[in-house]
Amino acid sequence: MIQHSASVGANSRQESRPARLALADGAVFHGAAFGAKGVTRTAEVVFNTAMCGYQEALTDPSYTGQILVMTYPMMGNYGVNPEDVESRKVQVSGFVVRELVRLACNYRATLPLDEYLEKAGVLGITGIDTRALTRRLRSAGVMQGVISDDPSPTDQQLVDMARAAPSMAGQNLVPLVGCNAKQTWNETLGEWSLESQLPGAHANAGPRTYRVLALDCGAKSNILRNLSQRGCQVEVVPHTISAAEIKERFRRGEADGLFISNGPGDPAAVNATINTLKQVVADPDGLTIPTFGICLGHQLLGLAIGARTFKLPFGHRGANQPVKNLMNGRVEITSQNHGFAVDPKSLEQAGAEPTHVHLNDGTLAGFRLKNRPVFCVQYHPEASPGPHDSAYLFDAFVKMMDDKKPVVFS
């Protein structure tokens, strides 16, 4: 068992509560607790390489069942506010940082990060060597861990708890985060829209309003804002909606496009939604159903057409991931958050065409169907804060609803 002691700094001296992060490989990191008190949580430990956006990450439903480590050393400097959230609550099981900044220096801040996590019942740990932790996760792969401010268990007992925890592989976590009833979404990007910064950014949008059924597998709010920003009437529906109901909505002319959202867990375990998409995408009964998926939605569509998914060693999580669009040769800097990927060989065997590839490791980052208006990407074109290189994908979806043709990225 390897122990890592807390560093001594201005922020760590202000916090007297000890906390520990124990990994299934036997490593134990000792630091100082912040946020909630009296918490011991077991979850998969993952890292994110973004320099900012911690509030968006904390509230991203895709982080359900995970302890989030930020590689950038300073977190909390701009506090938190009620606007920069991706869901109704903090979703992570724990938060790990090198240095917690307790003074929020931003005019929009309403709470410091410490108090925000305390209200959410989520434990954070500061003052540990996140570089050493990240190197361990990159070398051995992400693994189960325990975050705790309880002094009672020994280090070995915490390690044993981590080793006994179930792997993320095989877990269907979508029911924990998806909605249970239909909802109408009206919120747009507002002052953060690209139109105010890049005139003509949405020039490919269709001439009329389109009605989108959004399957909620843990949808980030900014995805829905982007659809609404383009004039779409967005109806968020549970991921348990039946294929028959989806087809009937299109048959009656009550929907123009189908969107499948991001979400947590192992995509191969979301059996009911995969079966629904098989009936909608692979067997549309003569209907034309323009379909767009993001992240988990990308994986579910891949599985629905007969491809396979696999777990990545440490995943892609950050706002600086390079992706190449194979249809036009352009490289996009993207925001990503996923631990699984679609196997490209099985995808091509299923008759789909790869459209995007991750340049760091060559994994599949997007595909389309050549004979139907269906496409999806593994990354997050809606990410905020994050690069806007991929915002065109929402416009492509709108155009696809307009012309009912397979997507083409020129």
C-alpha cells in the first residue's frame, strides 16, 4: 500500500479536517476535506484535463458514479453561480483538487466552491498531488476508489472497500439521471449565443421551426439550449419511451427530429433504449426519422445498428481533445467526457461510415448512416466553457430535419 501525504500550503492550513482517497490498486492519498462532512463514497476515479469549467463538470450527469479529479492545480477561484449548471444538482460522487481557492473572485459568483459542495452533500479533498494521481490513472487505467473524511477506517480498510466496489463496466446508470415524464424545454443560450459573437454562425439552419424529441439519458442543459437557440421546439422525453410511440409521433407529423443525449455508465447495459433505437433506426417502418446523438447517444446508436462498444483505459475528459472531421479534413478542438467508445471495425461491418476520429488515440469520434439521415458524435459540441469548433453539428441536425437527407460535412 502506497501513502501520499497532504502538501502544506496556505489553503490546506485553513482546513483542519483530514480526508483520504484510496484506490483499488492500494494507493492512498491523504489530504484535507472540504464540502460535505461525514461522507464516505465509493466510485470510479477519473480525471479531467480542462483548466476551467469545474461547475459544469460537477453538474454533468455523465459523471454520475464517478469521483472527479481535476488536473489543473487551482480550483474554485471564480466560485459558483446558479446559471452555469448542466443539471439540477451536483452529480459527482467526490471532487479531488490540488489546491482549493476559498475566495471567489468573480462578479457572477453567489457561493464559494466549498459551500456549494457542502450544500450538495458532496465531499471534496484538497492538498494532494494530483499529478501523481493522474499518472497512476493513466498508467493503470481508471479504477474504483473511496473518498472519505471518516478517520475510523484504516487505510487498508478503505483500499479493501475500493477493491470490493463494482466496476463501471456493466452498470446501467441512466435511470438515475434521466427524466421520468415529458417536459418542454424553452431556455436558449441567451447572451452566450454564438450569433452575438459570430454573425452568420447558424447560416445552415432551416427556414422553419422544427420539433425535436430529445431522449433524456442524462442530458446536459446546454445541449437543449443549443437546440432551442436554433428555433427548435424541444420536448424532453424519458429514455424509456417506446419505439411505437416515437414512430407514431413522426407518423402523425408531431416530430421532425430525434435526439439521443449523453449520459453515464456502460452503454451496453442500457438494453431497453438500445432495443428501442434498433426498432426506430434500423427498422423505421418506411418513416424518415432524422436522428442525432451525442456521447452516450453516439454509443447507443452504434449498438443499435449492430456495432460493439468497449471500455477505454482512462477515457477522454477535458476541453482540449483534437478530433478530425474525415469528410472535410478539418481538425476541431473539442470537449469530451466518456469512458467507452464504439469499435470502428464492427461499425463498418454494420454498414455505417466513420465521420470523425480522435487524433490522440485514433478512436472513433463520430459516424453517419449513408442511406438515412442519422449521425452522431462522441464528443460535446455544446460544451460551455469550452471550444465552439463543433457548434456546426447542431446546424447540420437542423438542415437534416429540413431536407431529410443523410448528413454531409462540406
